[in-house]
Amino acid sequence: MKTTEKFVITINRELGSGGRTVGRKLAERLNVKYYDKALIEGLTKQFGLTVDEIERIKAQKKSWWNEFNNYYKNLNATSKPMEAETVVTTQSMMETEKHILQSLASQESCVVAGRSGFLVFKAWPNHMHIFIQASLEHRIDRLVRKKEISRDEARQIIENVDKGRETYIQKYTDTSRYDTRNYDLVINMDDLTEDNAVDIIMAYIAGCKG
């Protein structure tokens, strides 16, 4: 991947691994936009977007993505971290989300965090796919701290989200989100901080340029 050209980095992650924070910090380090599932689901609900509606907006206003970015800033200011995720189950919604992300990425370099990023940008030029994972105990500990819940509650949330994300992928594809062949880099967070992980990714990017 060349950072001198327009690029997309996708971050798939296990809940409780810290992957969302890694993605945000990576985007800050690279000075590019950061998009995640909360943004895309929020956009579709806020604006009632469909693939046809996105194309209509793009045709009418060249700076359409600025409105999306403004909405994202407001969303970040009001949302709580690690909120429960909505599992999208319709083909039309999946296509809409894919279209939004690809439209945004066509405008500028970005980091995308979400369970289907590696699929959305599978054939995208100049991309990198990353998977952030951690042991179950690490993930439980993190959710207990972040959400102030019991270990049993954290374990149940993780099991439900893992199942939902894998079902989502398998419903529309013939692969698994745990198949490491889908990624350029896999990072285990058990002995790392989010900043450590970003350092590893930055070093990997530098190596790719060499």
C-alpha cells in the first residue's frame, strides 16, 4: 500500500479487543478520515439513504461527503463508546452501506472500521486489511472496565456480538471473518496497548513502501 496515493485501510476487530480505538488512533496518526459502523448505520437512519438516494445526492452536490462528515462529528459528540451494535440482515441495507463507504473512500484516503470492511474493499486499489483480536479474558476484562458490568454480562455480550458478526458475513459470502487469508496483518492485543498496535501498523506500512 502506498500512502502517497489515495488509500483505504480496513480494521476488522473482535469486540473488546480495542480495535475500534486502534482504528481511530491510526487515522489520527495518518491524518485521514475515520469511518465506522456507527457512522454508516447512523447515516442510513438519519437520511433514509438508499443506493439510488446516494447517487441523487452526489449528482446534485459535489461536496455531499462534507455533510456526512459533519453528521459524524455530531454523532461522535453524543454517542457513548462501545454501544450495542445493530446487526443488519437485509441485502438492500448491506448494499447501501457498501455504496456509502465506497463513495466516501473514492473522495479521500480513510480508515474504515467495521465487520465487512475487508469485503467492501476487497478489490479496491491501494488497500490494506487488518484484523485486531484478543483472548476472551482480555476482551472480558476490557468490557468490564469500559461498561462497568459483571464478567458474566461481558461474556454474554461478546458471545452474542461474535455470533451476529459471523452470521452477517456468512449470510452474504462464502468466507469467515476469522479466516486470516482475508487480511494483510493480524494483531493480537493481549500484551499491547492501542498505541503499540498503531506503531506496529505504521511500521508495516513503512515496510510495504520499501
